[in-house]
Amino acid sequence: AVVSTQSTGRKEWVIREKEIEKLQQVRLQVLKQILDKRENDNNKTNTERLNAIWSKKQVTKEGKFKKMRMENIKSLRKLTEKRENVEGKLSRRDVVNDYSSFASQVYAPQTRVGVFLDRGSELYNVKNRYLNTYEGLLELESFLPDYVTQPRIKIPSLATGKGGAQKRFKKRQRELEDTAELIRVEKEAQFEVKAPPRFLQKVVRPPPRPPTPSVEVPSEEEENRDLAVIFLQQILRGRAVQNMMQEGKEKRMELIDELRSTEALKPEEEKIIKEQKKEARGTQRKQRMMQHKNELAHEILEGMAGRSVGQMADFLSKELVRLQEEQRIHAFALLAERKRRMQEAEESGWRQVEERRRLEEDEIWRQMVNCHQGTMDSYLEEIITRSVSKTADEQARAEIHAKAEKINEIAYDIESRRDRLQSEDIVAALVYSFLLPEVEKETLREEVKKEQRRHILAAHSVIHGQSAEIERERSSSSGTGPES
């Protein structure tokens, strides 16, 4: 039994070792693929960077070449201009030659001089709706008469008989043909090129060549001084080159020493260095394996931690959304409650205003009824007083007429028996009796008017005071109603 258990255990260990080896091989293959991919990506980025740098360099090179070509053309143009005027004489502008040759600056100015013929040409473009749009052309065509758009040509019919019209037509035709022949002959004679003489030819002499410019021959002292200066310049340039070489040598002294030390190493030291390199490579390989294992473990742990953190973040985001929705619903509920309370307050305020207005209208109606009743009583009293005064006036008039008749009878009786003195006494008594009662009547009327005016003013003050109080109450109720 022990042997069987040991054999099964060994088989299981062998199977597990094989599985571990397979897993390691798979991981190595994956690692190789990752390294190959990284190397390919690095190579791709390097090639792209090199292509970008090469394209930039090409652009700069083309720009420099273009600039060099432009400079070359400019220098050649300057040289040609200087060669035309070697002596440096100033010449005036020949206006006749400029306007006679069509290649001058007058007819064909050059752009490099600063003249642009096409500048501002858009200002002279005719922009017309009738010419640029189809609708404008149709509208312009509608204004034209019919005989313009639809020409009607009638071919005259010639008579075929032997009448005078046929003869006149043929005669006119012959005249036209003769004139056309004469015009053709004159044109040919005008443009006919005369043949030059055979042996007589003009010999064109070439223009005289300008004198060769000469240079003054320097003296011997100046020549020696120039040579001394040139020799001094050569010495200074050589010394500067020596200084530059010395500075470069001092800067790279460590590299020179290192190269000398590597060249002076012995074979034994080289073996020791090789062994050290091997040991360093072995340790580096072990470190890489350990680093790879640590990275795999770290990746697994990071994956587990990332899943847990993602789940936690998902849960927290959902909780945050739920809390935000709950707060939003609570805010909506508070806003609805606030709006309901505001509406109730407004309705209660309007209800109070309506009740106060109803009370004011009732009070106004009561005051108006009282005023109407008072005016009715005063109207009846006025009617009664007018009727009483009218009846009293009528009775007084009747009594006055009766008294006047009696007085007239007595006056007629007295007049029949009086003398001059008695008549004068009667006139004085009548005048006295007429003036004094009239003054008394006027004073009585004034007192009555004053009494009536006093009563009227009291009534007006009472009515206006009540109306002012009512208006004040109404204004105060309308001002305080919306606030309540």
C-alpha cells in the first residue's frame, strides 16, 4: 500500500512538473511575442521619426536651394546691369525709346519693381443683375420687342420676265463685282513686298568696344605692407587653429586616457574582465528572471485590485446617482410645497382684499343711499318752500292789487280835489316810501343768501369729507392687500 501510494505520488509530481513546464513554455512564448511587438513598435516609431526629420531636412534644403537660385539670378542681373554701364555714367531716361518699344517698363512693367497690373482689377468688374443671373436675362428679354428676338426675313421675289427690274438687278450686280475686284487689286498692291536689289547690300558695322578698364599699379612699399599683413593673418589663423585643437584635446582627455588604458591592458586582465562580464551577465539574467516573476505577480495583483476597485467604483457611482436622484426628488417636493404655500397665501390675500372691497362697496352704497335720501328730503323741502313762496307771492300780489285799486280810487279822489302843494307833498312821500323799503329788501336778501351759503358750505364739507375718507380707506386696502 505504501509503495502504491508512493508510485501514485511520483506520477502526480511528474504530471505536475510537465504541466508547470508547459505553462512556462507558454509564458516564454507570450513574453517573446511581447518583446518582438515592442521591438517592432520601437522600430516603427524610429522610422517614422527619421522620415519626419528627413522630410523637414528636405524642405529646408529646397528652401535654401531656392534662395540660392534667387540670389544667383539677382547677382547675375546686377552684373549684367554693371556690364552695360562699365564706366558708371549716368544716363537720362529716353522717353521716346520707352514708348516706342513695347517691351519697356511703360507697356510691360515688371513685378519685381513693385508694379502689379492685376491689383484692384475687381473694382472694374461690371456687376449687373440683368447680365449675371438667368432671371435678369429673362426680364431683360421681356422688355425687347418681338422683331428683335424673332426676326422675320422676307426674301424679295425677283421677276423672271424681261422687264426693267431684272435688268437693273443684273446691272447692280455687275457694278458690285467690279468694285470688289478693284478693292482686291488695291489691297494686293498695297501689301506687295518689293524685291530688294540683288547685289547692293548694306554692311552694318559693329559698335565700337568700350575701353578696357585699367587699375593703378601700387608702389613697392604698399605691396610689402600688404604681404606683411597677409603673413600676419596666416600666423593668427594658424595659432587660432592650434588653440582650438588644444581645447578639444583638453575636453576629451578622459576619452583619450580610456583609449590608452584599453590599448595597454594585458591578456590576463582581459580574461579577468571577460569573467567579470560573464558573471555580470549571469546576475543580470537572474535579475531579469526575478523581475519578470515579480512583474507577473504584480500584474495579477493589479488585475485583482483593479477588478475590486472597478466594482467598488461602480457601486459608489450607482449610490451617488441614487443619492442625487433622491435629493432632486426631495428638492422638487420642497419646491412644490413652497409653491402651494405661496398660492395659498396669495389666495388668502386676494380673499381678504375681496372682502375689504365688498365692505367698502357696501359702505359706499349705504352712504349713497343716505345721500340720495338727504337730497330727496331737501328736494321736497325746496318744492314745499317754493310752493309756499309762490302761494304767498300770489296772495301778496292779490292783496297788493286790491290795495292798489283802493289806493288808486283814493288817489283819483284826492287828485280831483288837490292843489299844487298837495301834489308835491304826495310825490315826496311816494319817493320816500319807494326808496326805503327797497333798501330794506336788499339787506334782507343779502342776509338770506349768506345763511343759505353757510348751510351749503357745511353740506359740501360733510359730503367731500366722507368721500375723501372712503378713497383713503380704498387706497390703504389696495396697498396692503397684496402684501397680506
